[in-house]
Amino acid sequence: MSSPYSNSSGPAAAYVVGERTATFWRIAGRCLLLVPTWLALWVFPLLALDLYADWCERVPEAPPILEHTDDQSVDAYLSSEGIRLGGGDAGRRPWVSIDDVPPDLIGAFIAAEDEGFFEHHGIDPWSIARALVTNVRRGHVAQGGSTITQQLAKMYVGQERTYDRKLREAMLARRIEQRYSKLEILEAYLNKIYLGAGANGVEAAAQTYFGRSLSELELHEEALLAGLTSAPSRLNPFHNPKGALQRRVYVLGRMEEMGLIDAPTRQQADAKPLLLDRRSAGEFAAPYVAQEVRRQLRALENQENSPLSATAGSRIVESTVSLALQQRAVREVSRGARQMSMNRQDSAILTHLEPSELAGFVADARRTYGAFRVPGRTYLGVVVETAETEAWVDTGRARVRLDAEGLKWARFKPEPDAEKLKRMKRKPKPQTPNAIETFLHVGDLVQVEPRDLSFMGAEVAGSLVPVANIQGAVVSMEIKSGALRALAGGTGFDVSQYNRATRSCRQPGSAFKPILYAKAIERGLTPASMVHDFPVRYEDDAGHLIWEPRNSDRDFKGALLLVSALAKSRNLPAVKLIKTLGVGSVADLAKELGIDSPMRLTPSLALGASCVSPIELNSVYGTLARRGERKDPYLIRSVSTAAGELLYDHGDVTEPAGPIDARLHRLVRAARLERRQVLRPEVAYVTDFMLREAVVGGTGKDARKLTVPVAGKTGTTNRFDVWFAGFSADIVTSVWLGDDQNRASLGEGETGGTSALPVWMAYMEFAVTGRAQADPIDAPPVHILYRRIDPESGLVAHKDGEGLWMPFVEGTEPTEVATGPMERSADVADILDREF
């Protein structure tokens, strides 16, 4: 009998095909469901093992954490005058056994850093989870979640804030836990942790801040030390007593929560005043410099065959910085930043205190602050009374009356100066002042600056100070040697420890243009070459607009001389120049002159759209002022032992100071080193002349008010940065001001000429005092010829016409003579006849 399904067609056959298809997809689906299981069971574990093996190769075995030498030496960092600037954190390492550490101190560190220290095995998953959530939300590694063991491990795997480093740190922490006991780990941690002011370990910190041994400390002092671990430089009580006290309150509160102390003990410790041993505070008169010296010293120690790597004991590190110039640089950049904040009427309120908190704050402030003795210093205070035109602030030491002058910046918007109003063709407008209640209320915590320090009664007049949202940097260098004389990395180390002078990268704006114009001179253009200030557009192949650069005044000047285009900081001629010269060639010259930061190879490079650091820009201007010879800026002049043995010397042969063996070493080194002439002297000289013209009649013309001749250039970006860089005959200085968080525009009217230049001038006026100063463009090199040039045509001036003397690289000088005044009048008359 034949099968009912033997027919090749019909309903039965269709059913068979459908059933087979369904079976196929059921099997395929089940196989697909097995794929994740297969991945989870085999592939992912293999990948994890591979990654683990890779990390294991890069993670060292548990280091000998208890090894120590009881080295209590400290490197002394000296200014060029021999004044102590700071101490190296490689020193001050007195070791204390865990048996001699007070129990309250151990409890304070456990409460502050790692509540579960005695329970976990090196890693606290809950802390890591909290940190991971925070980091994901912020988009970067912002929180550590590290245990005490992980913090100890970090000392051996590095400080970079990356996930890879965090994993290596965690693995090393586990290895440390497997090899050492909890008390051994705690002993190593407490002796190695950096607690600011050059002190490593709790014993060193006790001696540094309180002038006593660890065993002599009281609970409130132990809690303060434990609170410093999160930010030892920022919370350094010598510079930031308020921040250190706030952390002390936190640590004592955590100790009470953990049951380590009771409430009356916490309250008694909270009420203790902060009494520091100020003998160590003077060692840190220039913290930005000490920070950078420390970094460079470590780099020198890590060099192959370095004479510093094997040295032990105290060392004397002589820097090139002048303490007087350094302090003036920080003072002036702080003033400039504050003025910019005032101009845009930034808020002055740090926080608001409730009525129940006022008495406590005033009592704390009275214990913290001394008398008002330092000019320009700001003090915390709380607003206790307001009136129609005045307000009163209690600082704990005295009441500060904020009078009309002290509140002027907050009540009235700044008007443009008379010259700018004239250009804008308008008169000053009367303003309605902001009412005080719109920006100040009783209970607001603010900063004030007392004005009359001679009167120390119950009340003193003062000024309201805005919150420091604007930052700045100053770099100053000797032209001949490259020795750095000032390095201000911010408006104050207690405000921010980030050294913007060396580490920040900001768009220089038109301060970059001298590099472009130097390249143009090198290619054969001259100060008298005619360039065009006309509109330009960049479009793609489809005709869509890509970029339309503009001048800052949104105007066009037509044809003008090359020297005028730089002096007036015209953008459109610069963009056309870089298209002609080639973006790559300009970037190459920038690197030769001193810029190491990566550059974007686009036409906007001509306008300073690629970021540089202040020290890089200063190096460029120094190379130009040195007639094209590059000398990298240096900060460490020499390193010697406490006994006077010279270990390292980098002083320049042009420096007269130094011991005989150092001067001899410099002469030999100078003879062996090949000069780095990165730009022909005559090309650099012509560029310097154009920078001189930018001061004589360009955007930097206010610099003419200095008592010495100078050359320089302003720089302004669209929103966040203003610059001035320039030089006298022997000092080159660059100034940057801006919002390095790019939070808000600097405000209308803020330019390099109005904001950065005043800081530069105030510093330079002090720096050149007592020093004979020639004109920076005196003594032209060979192959330079001067010609009298007609300012309208760029040709040789007619004997009867107006003319300007300009330098030319030999062979590029114009030979054609411009028409005289009478001929020009006739030409104009002919044009009028033809047109009308």
C-alpha cells in the first residue's frame, strides 16, 4: 500500500514542507539561545583570563612596604636670592612604629579614609561601586573609592586617573594584603602618606604643623592631620586654615558616628583653636615654584646615569626664580583676575549661613584670623547688616563696612573707556544702580578686603570681593639665558594648586600671529608688503559654508601694509597669509620656536585656534627676542649636597652668579653645545620690529606708558582667554587670564589689551626697576637695511612725502619710489574728472 504522503503535490506535501521548515527554525532558535551561554561559559572567561594574565605581568609583586632608612633629610628649594621657597616631599621621613602611634590617630585615619579597613581584603566593593556610579555620571574618573591598602598600592603603580591604573592598583592591594598583616599595612601607610608642606608621614606632619612629636598631639590635632589626606596641598592649614578646619569637623563627626569618641569629646575637640607652628610656614613662600621644582627634580633623578639618582641626605636646590618677582607676579595676576570678575559682576556669595550657624562661624573666624596686616589679602566674613548703599560684614576679628566704593563693581556695570565710546560714537549712559538686596543678604558668606590697615578699631572700611571664577598665569624669563624669573600658576595656591603656567593649554588668539608673520618674512615678504583685509569665505564642494572668519570689529580696512596688519591684529590678512604659506610650514616653525603642544593643521591656526601653554608662548617670544636662537626655559640652576658638593648645574654662561666650579662647568658646556639657531637673525629682527609697532600704534599701545621701550602682542579668543606676551631688552613675560573651566564668557570688552596687558605692565614696571634698558630692536644684525617707506603704497617714500623707517632683509627692500604729494593730488583730480 502506498503512503498517503507519497504524492509530490497537494495539501499533504505542503504540510510536510511547512513542518520541516518549522522544525529547522526551532532547532536554529535553540542553538541561538545557546550562544550567550557558550559565550558566558567559555569565551568571556578566556578573555578575562587573558586580560588578567596581561595585568599580572604589569603588576609587581607586593613591594617591601616596611623598608625605611629613617632619613630625616629634606631638600631645600632656594630662590635666586638664596631665600627658601619650599621643601621637597622626598625629605622628612622619620619612621614611627605602629606601637608608638596614638590610638586616637589610628581611629581618625580609619574614620576619614577607610571605615572597613579591618574587615576587607584590600578592596571594598561598596566603595568602588559608589565611585563607579559617580564616574559614569561625570564622564571621567572623578572619585577614587580607594581603601587604605589601595592608597598604599598607588604609591607604587603611579598617580594617573585611569581605569587601567585603578585595576593594577586593586590587584597590587590584594597582593599586599596577602603578604602583610593589617597593622603592618597601617604602619607603612601612616609613615608614607603625603600630608602637605613637604611632610611624608604622620610624625613629619606633626613636627611640620605643630612643632611637636606625634605622641604629644591632642585629639583635635590628630583629626586635622587625618583630614589632610584627601587634598594635602589644597588643605594645607598654612594656606587654607578654613578648609583644614572644615575637614577636621568632618573627621571628628565620623569618629563619633563610629563610636570611637562620644559627643562631649567631639564638641570639646571642635571648639579647640587652630594653633600652628608658623616656623615651617615661611618655607613655602612660592608654592607654585616649589611644586614645579619638585616635578623637574624627579625627572632629573629618573634620567639614565643621573648624578642625582644615587644621592642621599639633604640637598640644596637653587632655582632661578626671584622671590620678589614671583610674589609680584602672583599679586598682579590675582588683581587682574579679580578685576575681570568685577567687570562681569560675578557673584560674591560663597554660601548662605542660617541664623543658628552665624555665632559658630564668627567664633571660628576669630580663632583663625589674626589682625589685618597683609595688603591685598582677603578674609571670609558673614553679612550681618545691609542698608540702602552699604553693608556690614563680620570677619570675627572686626566688622568691615562695605561702603559705596567697596560695592561699586557690584552695583554698576563698567562703562567702556572714553576712547572706545568715541569709536562707538556714543556718550556714557546714566545707570540705575543695582539694589543691594539683589546681590547681598544677611547670612551670606563672602570675601572682603580691608582697605585701611592702619586703623584697627571695631570697624574698618573695605571692599566686596567676587568669587574667583577667573584664573590666570604669568611666566617671566631672562632673554639671554632662558632662566625663569617668575612662574605664577594661578591667582593663589590656596585657591588652586593647578599650575596653569606649565600645564594648561589655552588658545592664544592673535598672540600666535608673530609666528605666522615670521614665516612670511622668511619667505621673502617685508613689513611694507601690501596685504588685503577683505571678506573671505570657505565652502565645501557643494557650496555649503564651512568657515567665514571675521575681524574683531566686524569691519574691513582694504589694502594695508603687512606691519599694520599685525599691529592692528587684523584677522582676514592672517588667514589669507597662512593659505599662501601653507599651514604645515607655519606649524613647523611654531615647533622650532618653542611650542610642543599638538597643533590642528587648519587655516584657523593663523588666529591662534590651537592651544598652547603660557610657558610655551613665552619661549616663542624669547626665541624671537634672542634673534632666533632657541634656549629652552629652565628653573633649576644647580643642585648640591648640604656640604657644598656640586651634583648638578644648568646655569647659563651669561649668568655671573655661582661658585667657581659651576662657572667653569658652564663655560665648558657652552663651548660644546651647538647653538640652536631656529630662525635667521635678520628674520627675527624684522619680526621684532613689527612687534614693536604693535606697541607703538597697535592693540598693545597702552604698553607705551612703561618707562622702558618694549615689544609685544595681544591675544583674545572668542570667549574665554585673553593674553599679552612681550619683552624689554632683557626680560620676556607672558600673561594669560581666563576661565579655564569655560563656564561663562569673559564679558563684553574684555580683550588682551584691556585685561591682560595691565597685569603685564604692572609686573614689568616692577621687574625692570633699577635695570638699564635699551630698545629691544637696537643693534640690527648684518643683512638688515633700513628704508623710508610710503605708508600708503609700501614703496620707497618720495622725498617730499610722508615716510616711515622700516627694516628689510637685504635683497627684499623695495626700490620703486612712490609718487609725490602733488602728483597724487593730480591723480585724484583726474579720477574725479573721469567719474563725474
